[in-house]
Amino acid sequence: MANPKGHPKSIQKYKFKSTKKEPCDAHLSVRIPGSLLRELKQLDDWQDFVRNTLKEAVNAKTAA
């Protein structure tokens, strides 16, 4: 049941905060082998690793 008093002010401290310049709100689906996904998920902050790797690949391709 919804809170009849609305949202408490204290909820602000639990909101997600990002340090990124641009929001990561777009989605990309890529099929990869399950073994590679398991290896990726063992890395700390694997999502940022994938984002950075893709960005570097795009930059290298457009610079060439």
C-alpha cells in the first residue's frame, strides 16, 4: 500500500547518485558466450569496464 503521507524527505539520501558526466540510460543487447559473461562478472565494476572498453574501441575506429 502506498504511503498516504507521500514520500518522506529522508528518502533523498537513498537515491542513486552517479559521478558520470552523461547518464547511462540507453540500452544495448549483445549476445556473447556464457563463459565470457561469467568472466566479466568476476571483475570489479564490470559494467564500467565494458563501457570503457567499448568507448576506447569506438574512439580507435573513428580516429583511424
